[in-house]
Amino acid sequence: MDLTPANGACPGDAPDALHWEAGDTSRIPFAVYTDPSRHQRELERFFYRGHWCYVGLEAEIPNPGDYRRSVVGERSVIMVRAEDGAVHVVENVCAHRGMRFCRERHGNRKEFVCPYHQWSYALDGSLQGVPLRRGVRQDGQVKGGMPADFDPKQHHLTRLKVAVRGGVVFASFDHDVESLEDYMGPTILRYFDRLFDGRKLKILGYNRQRIPGNWKLMQENIKDPYHPGLLHTWFVTFGLWRADNKSELRMDAHHRHAAMISTRGSAGQATGNASQVTQVSSFKASMQLEDPRFLDIVPEPWWGGPTAVMTTLFPSVIFQQQVNSVSTRHIQPDGHGAFDFVWTHFGFEDDTPEMTQRRLRQANLFGPAGFVSADDGEVIEFSQQAFDSKPAHRALAELGGREVGETDHMVTETLIRGMYAYWRQVMEAPQ
Amino acid sequence: MNRDAAPLDLGLYHELQALYADYASAVDSGQWDLWPGFFTEDCVYKLQPRENHERGFPLATLSFESQAMLRDRVYGIKETLFHDPYYQRHVVGAPLVRRVDGQGALHCEANYAVFRTKLDGPSTVFNVGRYLDVVVRTPQGLKFAQRLCVYDSEMIPNAIIYPI
């Protein structure tokens, strides 16, 4: 294997000089997961510039003054609804001394006040009050205070550009970013709109987990239709996600976003030895649920056919529909070797109590203890362990060929190759 | 003396303490099949982040509504969930009985801390919270009709596989 010494280096603003063994992205250097300086560049180029990041759901802040703390990349932000109903996203950094002033996770406020020197801000981030701005009067003289040319208009909280669609709130530090719709592209937008079709959302609750692995591994996990029918016994045994299901893989024109679309076989649980998918060791022919309510699946009109659509929006979020369970999964990096993964499960305002109960039951499959998803966090952790131990090595993503393209089957790693083709384009650019 | 505590026959309280101690011993033993036996047939078992509990969000990290679901979980632990093996160790405080209802069910709670020890690592604090329980008498002794584990440790260290 040819491993040039350049591997691992990502100095300053020079183009990323990582060596890609195959020329294309079918062999991925471990060093994309292990280098702190490369991670800083990813934050700058993917999370803070030119991209939209997920912040939260409008249903989390229904009333004027409601706010919720969130994250863009590694920066703390506040999503807030102003008196006029508009949604703002401001950075949680006081304009004065930089303190991360908002400590509560959510609440309702008329203004934000930094406790350190009590600078106060309107809900849109504009600076309202600066204590002792004009100094104090002592012995007939004004002493201290801000300079006469201090202009509060210059010292608002950092405001992010905001886009709201279908009840989902996105933000960008880059005010020149393209529209959210152009950012998603027509293919991905169609799947986004399928899930967020204008019905009001109802928050069911949160799950949080810290996964000790590089943040991209979670994007890759949901761009990898190869593993679900192998790692996840429940998927293969109950036919929820299996290589022989009718399926499609779709991408935006840049190959950064993707949708994995699958339709559960009409037979449901596979019974025989009809195909090779039942030969995998994780398939349990005799497995029966003692309480079948875990899989009390009722098709909904908005599905329009597919029983599962997993959408990855690069870099920050995954939208999950797995039968009746729907959620957003927010990727919040913390250094190159860990990320927080925040799940927001929701339903729709017109759900019957039975449907709500069904969504909650099926949520047992997902999240940090889920029958299916718990092992995803585990495999990411163990992958990172290996990457850190030999950054000069590389992983394979050659299933289904070495090129990038949409498919009508799942036996391919094309979406991962596509993501890294985009990654290279951005990371290898001079600026 | 906690003014919220219900007066209780000492023998019954002793029995309750034994139930809590047995439970902790069982879920730390690695013999997962013991776990469902602490519950009634139509029990409720939930593992829920404190935020969801306090804000009235119904989502739980695990949400089971029958002893059969607990047995399905045991099957998952043993047969289907790929995970790093680990030991767990529960330290459970003395149960506080809030009230005894008309049917004689005990509504009680206790603090808990669970430590996790992976094979090649140090012991770490894994999950800390409070049990909110309803305990009923059955022909087989005291059983949990409800065990709600409301945890403060909302940022789960990757995954929870074994019963809390």
C-alpha cells in the first residue's frame, strides 16, 4: 500500500493533502476521522459556511418568547420566537465579554440578559441595555462609562440566517448561503416534504447520547443500506429493512444529501429459505415477539408507498421514518473523536391517541437503548478506536462498484462514496 | 422523619427492602432471565430522561407495557443486540413509601446509581436517577406493577443495553 507522509496533515489554509489510495472515494483514509486540525476545517467549511444546519422544530417554541438552546457545529445557539411570531436564531455568546450566557435548555423570556455585566438583548438579538454606559456622577463629574462613540447597533448578538420549512428550523452563520430549497435540491426536498407536509408537529420527547466517534460516521451509518439487514436482527428477521426489499437510493446533485427508501416485503417476517438474506447469521427464523405490539404497524396515507425513508441532510441531521416512528436526529460534534446525538421524536397534531401510543411503542426500536439503534452507536465507537490506532490505514467502500450514482437496490455503498466526493471537493478547495 | 412518608408496618417495609435488594442483585448478576420475574404480567417499565418526565413528554428511552415485553428485551440482550460487554453495579437507596392506596399498593421511590465497568477500562458512573414504583402483593410475593426509572444522566454514554 502506498502511504505518503502527507497523510494526516491538514495545515492552515492549504488544500487538504490527504492521500486517497484508489484515486476515487472507494477507499477512505482513516485520517479523515482522526486529525484535530482537519476537524476544525470541517467545522469552518461545512457547519459555519455555505451550508444549512438543523436547529430544532417550531413545535418546540410555539409561543412568543419561547426559546430553546441548540447547537450549530460546536457553537451554542438559541432558537427563539419573537413577539411577532418570527423565529430567530442567535449565537449564545454575549457581545461584551463573550460569555455563553443562556444556561437553561428551554424557557420563555421577554429578553436575554447576560448575568456577568447584565447586558440585555431583545429576542432578535439586538442590544438593548448596557449598565453604566454613561458612567457614574461623582463630585459633579461623570466618571467612566463607554466611549461617546459606542454604538449599540454594532454590538448585537450574532444573528444566524434562518429558514423554516414544514415546521423544521434551519440556520446558517453564512448569510450568503443559497436558499434552503436549493440547498436540499429537488430530489431530497421531495422526501423532506413527504414527512414535513405542513401538518403541525407534536413533540413526543428527547433522547440524548454521546457517541465516542467522529461525527461523519453517523452520516455514513445512515448512508449505508448494507448493514441494517446484517447488524440489526430485528430488521432482517421482521423484514423491516432487508436486502431483498423493494428499495431506492437517491441523492442531491452534489451527492452530499441522500434518501434511503425501502418498502417492507408484503410477507413481513421471512419464513423460508427463499433467498440468501435469510442465511445471514443475524436472521432468527424462530424468533417470535412475546408481545407483538412492538410491531403494531399501521400504514399512514402520507407514506405513499415506502415504509421507511431515512434522509441524511449533510452535515447536521438525519430525518427518520421507520414505519410509524418518526424523529429528527441532530449531530453535534465535539472534537474529531466524539459527537452528541440528540433524538427528537414527534407525531402529528391530528394523531389519534392510539397512533401516538403506537409511535411511542415503536420508539423502543430506536435511540440509545433501542432494539435496533443501540448497536449503531457501538459499532461507531469501535470503528473510531481502530482509526485512532492506525491513521495511515484506510477503509473500503467498494460495494456496488467504485462510482457514485443512484440505485434501485441496497447492495451498494454508493452514498458513502458520494458524500466523500463532495467532502473532497470542499476540503481540497484552496479557500 | 419525612413528613411525606406513609406509616408502614415494619414487616412490610422489611419485605419491600428485600424486593429492592433482590432486584439490584438480579440485574447486576448477568442472569437477565431473572429480571421479568420482578414484575406483574401487565406491568409498566420505563427508562425515561428526567426532562421528558418533568415536561410531560411521553417518550421514554425504553417503554414496556407488559412482562412479555420485558422477556422480549431479555431476548434482545442475549441474542440480537450487538454491544460491548460490560458489568453493571446498582447502588440503590432505601425506599421511601409515599402512600399506600386503597388497593394496598405501595407507591414508593428510591434513588439509584449504576456504575459501568467495561472489560479494559475504569468503572464509571453510567446512569443516575430515581425509581418511581408501584409495588403490589401477589401470591408470589411483592412485585412491581410499575417501575419508572427517571434518570438525571440524560447524556447517555453511547448505549444502554442491560436493565436499569
